[in-house]
Amino acid sequence: MAPGLPGFSIVGLADTALQEARERVRGAIRNSGYEYPPRRITVNLAPADLRKSGASLDLAIALGILVGSEQVRANGPWAVLGELSLGGELRPVPGLLPMVVALSRRRVRRVVVPLEGLAEARLADSIDVSAAATLAEAATLLRESRRGRTRSRPPRVELASNVAAESGPDEVGLVGGVGTDPGPDLAEIRGQLEARHALELALAGSHSMVMIGPPGSGKTLLARTAPGLLPPLDDDEARVATVIASVSGRGPVTGLVRTRPFRSPHHTISYAAMVGGGPRMSPGEVTFANDGILFLDELPEFDRATLEALRQPLEDGRVAISRVGRAAVFPSRFQLIAAMNP
């Protein structure tokens, strides 16, 4: 913060969503009872050569301005994560769990997260998680002392080899709020004895499978019963599935995900949406189906390049994506089931 004409600049390769944080932060500060300082404000996102994206830095920018203008005094180092609304409310962000775990691995001891993401953030170990519903509450937490506050022992989640490792004693029995729909049961299907027997053999031996039959013969229904025939995720698989569910942003994560995923993308899916990539280097359907079922209905309608891209995930159980200046390895150990008309 420097004297001069009032202005607000964000440097460090920020994307459009992050550049728009200027208006969100300005409105949130004013509507939270604080004064927006009429000074020259520059937000530096280091390192400068790495592109930043998303709205998870809103709260950090706002609190940095309040601390820099001496309206708030922080009691020690804090990490803060969250998106701000114009009214000052905090909203959860996708990927909250792996971000908190990464902070824990960097030996950060205190973090403030949105109230709606408290259950998800507490799945991380060795970090004191505090929740705030508004910017004003987050500023109050920064002024509070750690003395007298207790921290519960949450289930433990740690990341290793880009995903998860290390078991903990308290996570057994938890069910996440994402992907818990078991789908139809095989006992509800009448007929198709040969197809049912083939499905049981394929699942028992982890074989890929293609079903060929006329429309309406029950191919899709049979495929949707597959997750119910598989055993629940074990502890290590559940940690990986929980991290993937957090990154996907499909819904609130309240505990370890125990049900196996079932993904059925439309045949118009793009190459990047299937294997991952894009401007944010996001995981694709093969990663969302990790330790579960990837079902391709109308198999011949899929683009040939998209189908050819499944070779490495099927053989190696992971997919390596390289783009200019960035590279990522995502887990993709899934079971492929396809269906097609004669």
C-alpha cells in the first residue's frame, strides 16, 4: 500500500476470475463495516511466472488490505482460503481439502476457511482449522489468541505421490456428501441371465467389458448396477476419492467418500474433458472414475482421438499431462464398461 492516486492492481499472471477479485474485495470490505483505504494498492502473486486462477485468494487479499491499512492486527501467521461475495459472506472453493493438506505439509499451523467447508477442511491433519462465515468474522479470528481454544481430532488425510497416503485411526465409517448414490441393484433386474453372469465375471476379475444389443435391452441399466457389486473403498482408496471429490467441486464433502464412483460421459465429450487438461490443468473423467466404473454408452459415437487417449490410463492406472510450462500426473485406475448397438 502506497500513497498516490487510488488504484487497485493485481500482478502475477492472474486469470479473469482473479482479476475480478478487485470488485469483490472492495464491496466486501465496505459492507463488512471497514473503510476501503483510498490509496495505491498492489497485490503481488508470487511466483510471477506461474498462472493463478480461481477465487480462493479473495479472503487473503481482503485481509491483507485490512492489515496493511492497520484496521486489523494479526496475532501471528495465518493461512486463509475462501471466496468473497459483495456483501462480505464467505463461500467455499473447489479443492479446499488438498489445499489445506498442502498447507499442513508446509508446516502451516493455522488456517481460516469458509464455514461451509469446515467439515471438509478438518479431514486434514496437523493443522488448526477455524471457520468464518463472513469477512468480519475472519478478521476477528486473526486478532484472537490461540490460548483456550481446543482442536478436535479429525480423520486424517495426507497427500503423497500427488494423491494420498498414510492411514489414520478415526476415518472408518465416515461417508462423504459426494457420490454416495449407490444406484440400482442387480436384484431388481429380471432376465438377461447371460449378461448378468458376464457382468459378475468382469467385475470379479477387473476386466473391461463391452455389451452389444438393441436399444432398450437393458445395457445401461446393467452397467449402473456395477458399483453396487463392488466392495466399498478401503481407507487408502477413500482418501484418494475424497481428494478427487473435493477438486471436482460437485458438492459438499463432509467425510471420507466410501462409495465407488460411476461416470457416464456423453459421447460428445472432448479429448481434454476425458483425460484432463485445459487452461487450469483440471482432471478429466478418467480421474473422476478412479477406483470405480467408467461407462461409455454408444461407444462408436465417441471421437477416435478420445478413445485412443484411454490407452495409457488403462495400461498404467495414471495419466500424465504436459502443457507449456506445466505438467501433472493424475490417478486413473478405473474399470471400463461400454455399450453399443449391433
